[in-house]
Amino acid sequence: MHSHSRKIGSLVGGILAVAMMVLSGAASGLSDEAVQCNEARPPTADDAVKALAAGNDRWISGKVRHPGQDFSRRECVSKEGQTPFAAIVSCSDSRVPTELIFDEGVGDLFVVRVAGNSVDKIGEQSLAYSTEHLGVETILVLGHQKCGAVKAAVEAYPKPTAKFLAFIYDAIAKAKEVIHARGGNPDDKGELTKESTDQHVILQVKYLRGIAPFKGMVDSGKLKIVGGRYDLDTGHVTMLIQ
Ligand SMILES: [Zn+2]
């Protein structure tokens, strides 16, 4: 009897604790004190992925809203700090401006950009800062069509080359296998560049999912790491790995 009521007592206590976490915003990965300047901040990782897709739809259709690009947002993030809802690993390519293609504003996206959308130690540590201190629960690795870095890496492969290009070599090797397996021609540079772009995204997502501090967060369902490809022709982001 006693142990039964204790169980009920701890159950009620647990429910109260969860309710308080939800009320304080801790369930969204943010600390109690965080003031959200981006009022429409998606509360969960799934919502964040949906918000990116919805913003990309607005970009494709030309019905952009330019949220969070006004004076009040700038003033708010300066005063209150940032609560971005997603971190993005993207290419430096000037045709892939992250806030524009997802129709987001100041303080919404935490972005690591480098030619060829690769992450090295510095990139990993930048992403870890966003997940551990800013409440980011979604990381998107974003490759893109007609990527000059991937094209140059395919041209150089497998000779020694600049580090940011050699970083793509694993993806090229994988792409050759994939093309061969589907009966294509791995020596066709166009097909190889296209497939390498996608494989580079997929390999990096898998890599990030397997290393600290992300692995623990992914395993416990606190963090989602996904990958996609942006097509310059259409403006559309196609998800490659979710
Ligand atoms: Zn690129």
C-alpha cells in the first residue's frame, strides 16, 4: 500500500516536472531565461524541418514573407540574444543564400558556409555551439546543383588537391559505386558530379550523426540531422536523407 502510494506520488511529481519544463520552454531545448525574438520559432525538430520546407515553398512560388528582417527583430536579437531554430551547413556559392531560400530572417538560422558544404573540426565545433548553447534541434546539410567545388573535385579526383576539394573524394568514390550499381557510367563527369553532390550530403549527415556531441542527442531524440540538395533551376530543396 505504502509503496503503491509512493509510486503514485512520484508519478504525479514526474508529470508536474514535465508540465513545468513545457511551461518554461525547456522542452524546446531552450533555457528558462531565453527570450524568443522569432515568435514563430518551431517548437520541435519535426516542426523545424516543416518550417524550412514551408519557407522553401514560399521562395519557389515567389510568395515570400521576409519574416524577421525588420528593425524590431534586429533590436530584439541584439538585446535578448539569438534562438535560431535550425543550423545549416551550406556551400559558399552566392546563388544559395540560406535565409532567402528558406524565407527566414535575422536570428532564425545558424549557418556554417564553406565551398563544397563540408564540415571539418571548426565546422563541427560551430554546430556544437548551436546545439549545446542556442537550443538548435535540427541540423540540415545542404548541397546544391551545379556546385563548382564538387565539379572541381570530380575533375581532380583522385589526385592530391586542395583540402576543401579532397574532402569530397569519399563521396566521389561512393558515387562511382552507386552509378555502377544502377548500370550507369561512372566515368560520365556530369552524372558523377550530380551523384557526388548527393553522396557528399548523405555521408556528412551520417558522419555528424555518429560523433560527439551529436550522437547522444540524436540517440535520445533531442536532435535531428537531415540532408538535402538545392536545385538552382527550380529553387527547390529535395530531401536526400531524413
Ligand atoms: Zn557549391
